[in-house]
Amino acid sequence: MANAVLQLEALSCPSCMNKIETALENSEGVQFSKVLFNAGKVKVVFDRSVVDVKDLAEKIEEIGFPVLNIVES
């Protein structure tokens, strides 16, 4: 499993957090996601053999939340 932190533009409401987590957790290959609302970050644990972190960033952007930076570990 791989880990990534995606930096987002500021989130404006707690329901944004739920939208992002739901979108990611419904993605094949994602084991876990957690939005850190006040920090404007998303932590994701995923299987690189199934999904690429750039695809996850695109999924977040498709629902209206620009991704500013991605840090993989």
C-alpha cells in the first residue's frame, strides 16, 4: 500500500469533507481516506497497482476541489 497527502484549496464547509472522502473511498484501490478539514489536506492509503494518485487527484477535482500539491510516501 502507498500513502499520499493531497493539498487542497481551502475547504469552505464540513460537507465538502464528506464529498471528498466518499468519492475516494468509492474508488477502486483506495483502502482509506481522511480529510483534514482545517489543514486543507487529504490523506489517502491506496494500492498503486490498481490506481494512480494522479487519478485520485483528478477525481477530487472533478467534484470541484482543486488539488494544489501531491506528496507521496
